[in-house]
Amino acid sequence: MSLAIPQARRGRVTGYRRGAWVLALRSGFLVVVLAAWAAFSGDLVAGWRPTPRAILPSPTEVLSGLQAYARSGDLAGDALYTLSEAGAGLGLAIAAGIAVGVLFAYVRLLGQAAEPLMVALNAMPRYALAPLFVVWFGLGMASKVALVFFAVFFVVFFNVYQGVLTIDPNWVRAIEVMGGGPRDVARYVILPYVVSWVVAALRTSIGVSLGVAVVGEFVGSVQGLGYRMVISVGVLDTPRTFAILVVLAGVGYGVVTLAGFVERRLLRWQREG
């Protein structure tokens, strides 16, 4: 007598097994990377250190640097400062990118006239503009927010602009045939797909915003993780520098994971459809 597993249950079992394998492979990959790092930095084999501390500190040294950074009381404030810069610039860029992208797509003549300028501005190197933004907005948070805004705005704008242009006109006509007006078209056609395009660019935008904020702090700042990293490099405190990199990696991973959760929630209607 054979036991047949229902299709839905079989799918869940397969999903659980696949998830376990993925988790095991991720853990194994992390262990290999940490073991290689420890080996080349002198933590794994006593008395054998092929890489000097000033070039590659060991994991234990980085952990000690991170603990010292936290005990100094600066870690939380610097992390919050950098995240505030990145978050403010990201939020403003998303709002402006959606508004301008929809406007240019709706008013085709305006979009066609401005498109060459937008392409040229988008081609400008973001990081190279950091000194200019410091001159314009000063060493405070405003210059980094403006730099993040400039870096992320075009990502959102082009996603929304090109997305609205590719909407099937039959959907719009269907709403109009049923008696709907421009507000109904915006609600039932434009808005759901604008959310899709923005969410699709969100993960990339988060990484860009965090990196641009740190680079802006390299150029000129009074606080933040990038500011502390410049000081650490200046005094050859490599463990502290690596500790800040670990913090940035952890913060970035956490925020991107949260963005992935939000993406799954917002785009659940697509999978259900």
C-alpha cells in the first residue's frame, strides 16, 4: 500500500527541503570565507601570519575593534546619522522620481523634450559630484541627502517613465468602456504597476543610497560611518576600518532583507493573479 502525498503538501515538503539545503550551503560558504580570512590573517594557525595586520586584520582583531567602537558610544550615533542621510535622500528620490516619471509619460511632448537632458544627467558620475555638493550644501547632512537624491532619482524616474509608456492601451480602454475616468485609470492601472516598477528598483536603490552617503562622508562630514572610516584609515587603525565595513555590510543586508519582505507583500497580488 503506497502513501500518496497530496500535491500541495508535496510542494511544501519540497520547499522545506530546498530551503534547508539553501541554508546549509549559505552557512558552509560563510564558514569557508571566515576560515580563509582567519588563515591568512593569523587566527587559524598560531605563529603563521602571511598578511600583516595593517593590510588584513584577523577576525578577532576586527571583533575587538568593533567592541571598542561600540564602547566609545559613537557606533549607534554614526550608524543612525548615515542611515538618516541615506533614508532621507532615498525617500525624496522615490517621491520625485514617481511624480516626474508619471508626468513625463502622460505628457509625451514634455517627456520627449526632456529625455535627452535626463539621459545626460543620469550619465554623470554620482561619486565625482560629492565635492561639489559639499561646496553647495556644506559639511552637514544636507550635502549627503542631496547626493543620495541625485544618485537614486534617475533610477526611479527611468523605471517609472519607461514602465508607464509600456502599459497596454487595451487596459486603459477597458476602464473607459466601463465608464471610468482618468482617476479610475490611475487607480486601477497606473498605480499598481508604478508600485511594481518602484519596488523592482528598491533593492538596488537602497544599496546605492547607502554607498553614496558613505562616499559623501569621505569627502566632507562631521559625523557618520564614512567619517569614522576616514579617521581610522588616517591613523592606520585597520581593525576599526574593517569593523565599520562589517557594520555597513550588516546594515545593508538587514535593510535589503526588509525591502525584500516589503516587496513580497506589495506584489502578492501579482503571484495570486
